[in-house]
Amino acid sequence: MQVPYPKSFRKLLLIGFSLVALPLLIALVNNAVSIDRLADKSRHAVYEAVQATESSRALVESITNEERIARQYLVLGEAVLQEGLASAHERFLKAARALSQLPLSQRQREQLDDILARESAVYFRTITQNPLSTPQAERLAEAEVVAGEFANLAEEGRAMLATSNEVIAREVAAMQELAARAQNIVLWQLLALIPAAIFLVVGFSLVLTRPIRQLDAGIRKLGNADFESPIAVNGPQDLEYLGRQLDWLRQRLAVVEEQKSRFLRHVSHELKTPLTALREGSELLADESAGPLTPEQKEVVRILRDNSIELRKLIENLLNYSAVQFQKGSLSTSPVKMREVIKRVAADQKLAMIAKDLKLKFLCPDFSLEADEEKLRVTLDNLLSNAIKFSPRGGTVSIVARPSGHDAVVEVMDEGPGINGEDRERIFDPFFQGRQFEAASVSGTGLGLSIAREHVLSHGGDIELVNHDGVGAHFRLRVPLAHEKAAA
């Protein structure tokens, strides 16, 4: 599935960070709204509680004041007291209306309606009387009755003041319910948003790293000299452009590699013709076909012949390396007995070992593997040849082979000077000869170990220089026992 990418990697990063932050922003906004609603509900509850308390107190005070003025009016009968009673009645009605606006319970509303009805009855009963035309004894008796009525109303008003706390209790309960609901919402948000955020982080990590992995794979192909596989990068336009540049570099390197291989083949082939003439001429002189030679002339002819043989080996190594590069990865596998291959290699190097009085320590059980026999033989021949070259006279060369899991392990050890620590990283590079190689009496092209490495890698195995405490060099190679396991 083709993932739609933005034009630049920077935009991709911004989109990724935005999508990851979006659930968190939604949660923050929702929590802010919930907290604001809870705060508003708290303010409303406090306001209603204060209003309920003040209205209930004002109701009681207005009833008490109305009782006092009504008593005075019934006793004295003055007109100004009648006006004061009317004003006190208005204040009572105002307090009652304010209290009725609050979220009262059904019982509280019934109490308030009862107080309003009784107060109106007492008020009109009082205001309609004419105390000056009534005997004093009757006025005093009426004042006591009215005072009793107002006292009962005041008592019920105080009861209203006490029960007004129920309003506060209901509001507090509603606040608690709202807080619990907000808490549950926040909890569910966390349970939903955390997996969503993790999914987005993981998803965008994969989206972001995919073109990076493709670039890394392309660079590794170039590093492993794989110039056949095209390099493609899917992603933002700037990374796709970088992928196209890498593929252009691959094509250029493939051309350069082909030119280098062609040059090596042509030069090596052209050198063989004059070298053959030198070799044949030195052989004729050595056989004294052109006439007898003095001892000094024979020594010169021997030097010419030996160096022509050495030069032929160097040219063959160049041709072999060129062929390895040209046919890299092509294998002709068949069942191969490791013990027989090692015996064959040892027989090929027998004269060289006799010349240096070397001993061969050989340990290999009888087992088989799927491999290209010729490439395996060349690999072991190069390792054994190096071991012989750098072993001291009278020394011992060891070859140990064994099956280990799915691999065949072969170790070649000598008692020579070993490999300098600074040269270990480059020992398998083509044409590289370390300091001890340069200082040695034996010259070469520096291609033997490189050819061995290419052959082992073509089998899907690996070769390494083993660190050890003893003297000499210790090489270890692993080759899969079955070729299918080495398909790489």
C-alpha cells in the first residue's frame, strides 16, 4: 500500500507531531470545559445558598417588624403606623418573592404559600380595623390575637430559614455528582487517548523511519558492492530525491566497477603474452639450448625463470579476482566432502611445505555440505598458502574443520608473525598488504584474502580474523551446511 507523503520531510514531522498532540489537546480542552462547568455550578450553588439564607432572614425580620407595627397600630390607631404597616407588608412580599425564585422543594413551597396566605389574612384583618372607634379593652385583645398570629408566622419563617439549608445540600450533591461525572469522563478519556497516542506514535514512527530504512538499505548495498539492485525510496519529495541520487551513484559505481574489471582483465591478459616469451626464453637458456652457460649465467637465468613464474602467479591472481567480481554470487553447488577438499588443498601445497620443513596438523571428521567445490577449494588454498608463506621454518600449520549447528566451521592457524592490530580492519580489502606483509620476504598482490572473502560471502557465510593470545594468524570461516540457508 502506497502511503501518501507530503512534499518535505519537515512537513511530515510537523504532521506527525500535530496528530500525536491532537488527542492530548482534545483532552485538555474537554477537561477545561468540565472544570469550568464545575466552577460555574459551584458559584451558582454558593449564590443560591446566600440568597436562600438572606431571603429567609429577611422574611423573618419583616414578619417580626410587621408584628411590632401592627400591635402599635391596634393600640394607638395612628395613621402613620398604618402606613408603616403597609411598608412592612411590602417588604414581606418582596422577601417572599425572592425566596420563591429559589429552587425550593415541594414542602418548602407549600410552607411559603401557607405563610403568604396567613400573613395576608392577618394584614388585611389588621389594616381594615379602626382602632379609634373600638373600646380599649377590645383593641388590646385584638392586638394580642394579631401578635399571636404574627408570632406563629415568624416561627414558621424561622423554620423556613432552617430548612433553606436543604437547598445548599441539594446543590452540594449536584456538584458532587457533576465532579464524579467529570472524573469518570477524564478517566475514560485517558483510557481511550493513551492507546490512541501510542498507536499514532508507533504508526508515525514507522512512517518516518521507512524512508530512512530504505536509504540505509541502499547505502549498505553500495557498501557491499551490490550495484545490480536498484535503490528506491518512498517518502517525502526531498528524501525521494536523495534516493534517486543514491541510485544515480549506484549506476555510476557499476560503470566504474565494470571499467575497473575490464581494465584488470585486459592488462592481465596483455601482460601474459610477453611474459610467456620471457618464460620460454629463460627455459631455453636454462636448458643450454643456445649453448653452454657459465655458473654466473646460470644464476642469472634461474633468477629470470623464478621471477617470471612469480609474475605469472600475480597475473593469475589478478585474473581470478576480476573473475570473482564479474561472477559474484554465481554458485555451482553440489554435495562436497570437507575432508576430501582439505586433503586436496594440502596435496597442492605439499612441495611448499617440504621446502620450509613445515608440519601440517589436520583435524576434520567426515561430513558433507552443499557448496561450490572449486570456490571452497580456492578459499582454503589461499588461506593455507598464506599460512605457509608466513610460517617460520620448521613451524606447524593447523587446519581444524567441524560441523557446528547449521554451519561448517574451518579454522586455519600458523605460527608466523601474525597480523598487526592496525591492519586487522583492512586485511580483507583488495590489494591491501599490511606492514608485516610489506616487510616480509614474500611478495604478493594482496588479493588472496579478498578472493577468499568473496567466495565465502557468495555461500552466505563469513570469514574473520580471530583474536587470540598465541603467536601467528588465526582465520575462521563459516559456510552453511545447506545452500538454501545461505540464500542471501
